[in-house]
Amino acid sequence: MYTLMVVIFILGYVMIAFEHPLKIDKAAPALLIAVLGWTVYVFGMESILMNSSAFLDYVKPQGDFDIKELIHEHGNHFIVHELAHHLTHHSEIIFFLIGAMTIVELVDAHEGFAVITDRIKTKNKVKLLWIVCILTFFFSAALDNLTTSIVMISLLRKLIADKKDRWFFAGLVIISANAGGAWSPIGDVTTTMLWIGTQISAGNVITELFMPSLICMLIPLLYLTFTQKGEVARPEEKKAAEHELDKTTPFERNLIFFLGVALLLFVPVFKTITHLPPYMGMMFGLGVLWVVTEVIHRSKNHEHKSELSVIGVLRKIDIVSVLFFLGILIAISSLQSAGHLTALAKVLDENLGNIYLVNIFIGLLSAIVDNVPLVAASMGMYPIVSPDLLATLSPENAEYYKHFVQDGNFWEFLAYCAGTGGSALIIGSAAGVAVMGMERIDFIWYLKRMSLLAILGYAAGAAYYIAFVA
């Protein structure tokens, strides 16, 4: 049963990868492997939980005990508890995603993105690539890579008409968003995990990872600079017709745009001040925008008001993509709970040994398996070493364990690798999944056109860190 869980995940992954040839929406296999993974876990709990330290920590047996009897009595309850624990974390991400998508759609409904798109006059592909990538890189550090990806795809729809051209830009948005999030303590969920866990400090991760992350973005960008030619076609202007209907005024467009961006930027501030999960800040922002839009449109007729209200915008949210995201997260959590990811981390440590090779592999693995449980497993495997403990070790051991002190090379490099390695596949990161859902990008198209570029950028940034930072 333990092996069957992996087989089910791989088969589902293949179905997602070949979504278009199979003509089955990717959300369907994602939900199936989510449910089947946990179902097999339940049926195989007698063998899977036999050596589970997490299960024993949950049951806390006293004195002599029969493990099989404990599994029979408490196994089901433990698995349900684990599922509920993971679902709590996943729901935070889902609510964050829904909140961010709604705010972005609300800004779009008010034509707020014209504030930026009207200032981008160039149609030259190369110039536009640089503008989009730089904006994405720094927005991702200030917001986070998921929110930034949603915002940038909405901008690209205003700038580029051709779907295939837009896909190239969207691919670079994924790479740039993940690279930008890696060097900021609030830019990527894994960097945030390491920051909250005190493995890294905010100032240090910014100074040490900025250049590797920038290089990770620049390598694919430079390649496409020399291969992309010509100009992009802009979508047909619909402003005049819409303005004649007087749906929004310049004041309303500017108000919703700047208020929406300010509320998105406020999310990490809210988290820092209150220590509440990020989705709470996102829900707060959505609530504020909801009240504001209800007030400024209260005198308009029902038809125009409904298109500019949160209720109207919610109908545009791509629930299929949200279900796909949820299915992937729940499927991966079954592997984490059953011990597959922890076992994999131990195999890496035993066979690779070198901390840089371990992190590079973890980064590439995060393109297949969600980087959050991989980082969580790494944090559990390698405790933070205090300077006092380091001073008591032999020179040989001290040389190895110095990498695991706060701001040690292992933790810094893990933040870079886990944050940027997911760009190798389009479903390897939250940003990639969101973009795939919004633009309906084909998995195989991204694999052929963008994966190698993402890996080259990832490798170049890693090489810079090892050569000049470590």
C-alpha cells in the first residue's frame, strides 16, 4: 500500500501532464489522486503506521504496548487528524488565492490596470519582456509570488492579444515571480517558513540571495532577448465603448487600482503586526474593497453595479483552477503524512552527503512535489545548531554543522533552491499552477519551451551562490 500511494500519484501526475491529448481537465485527476491517496493510506495503515514516530507521538502509549493493537484502535482517528491538519493549512492557501484573484478581478473590472498599461507604450517583444520581468521580480518580493503572478497575468491580457506570445511572457512571469520571492522573507511561502522558524533572518536572506535570484531570472531573459523578434499585437481597444456606457470614472478607476495594490501590499504588514495567517490580511483587504465599491456605486443602476461589485466579480473566478490546486495539495500531503517525503529526504542525505547537492536536488524535486512539505521535512531533519553547541564539537563535526546555525549556508541555499527550483515545471510552484489555470497553458508546451531555460537560470544562480556567497 505504501508503494501504491506513490504509483497513484505518478499516474495522476501523468494524466495532468497529458491533459490536452487525453481531453480530461487537469482538475479531475488532481481530485482523484487526492482522495485515492488518502484512501489507500487508510486501507494500508497497519503496515504504513508500523514505524511511524508521528503516530506514536499522537497516541503517546504508556509502558509496554502492542503497536498493531494501537493502530487498530487509533489508526483511523490519527489519519483523519492528519488530514484535518493538512486541510487547515491548504485552506489558508485556497482562501488566500480566492481573495487575491477576487481583488485582481475587481481592479480589472474597473479598468484599473490601465494605470500601468497606458504607460507601457512599447510593442517591441524584447523591451516588453524586460519591463514585465523586472516588474514581476520586484513585485514578488514586496507581495508574494502567487499574488504577483495573478496581477501580472491580468496585465499581460491588456498588453498582448496573441495567446502563444502571451504564453512566453507568462512563462517568464513564473520564473521571475519565483526568483523574486526567494530573496524576500515574505516573497515565497518556503522562505517565510524558514524566516518564521528562525533558520534565516530577514536582512541576511535579502543580502545573500538577491544576486543568485536575479541571475536566476536574467539567464532565461537574456536567452529570449536574442531569440524573440518583432512586436506583439495589442488587444483591440474596448475602452471607448465601455466609457460611453459610463461604467467607471477616472476617479473610480484610480481609486480601486491604488487601493487594491495598497491592500495587497498591506497583507505581509498585517501578518507581521498580528501574527495571523496571510489569508486573514487578504480577507481584510477584500472586505475593505467590497465596502468601498458598494459605496461608490450605490447610485448606479443594477446592471452596471452588478458588473462592478464583488458579487459580480466572484462569478468570474476560475473555480476549476482552485479545485486543481486543492487536489494537488491534498494529494501531496498524503505522501507527507505517510512518510514518503521524510524517507526521501533521508535517502538524499545519506547518498548525496554534500549540503549543496542535497539542496539542489530538493529544489529540482520541488518541481514535482510541493516545496512546502519538502522544506518542512528538511526543517525537521536538520535542527538549528546553536553557536554554544558548535563550540563543543570536534573540528571535523564543527566544520559540517556550522552550515546549520541560523543564517548558515544550508538554510540560505535551501531558501533559494526551494523557491526557484519549482519553475522547472509549470505545476512545480503555486505561481505556476495559478498561471496555468488562468492562461490554460499546456503542460507539454511549458516543458518544451520554458523548462530548460528555468533550469539553466536555477543552475546559474546556484553556481553563483556556491562560488561567491558560501
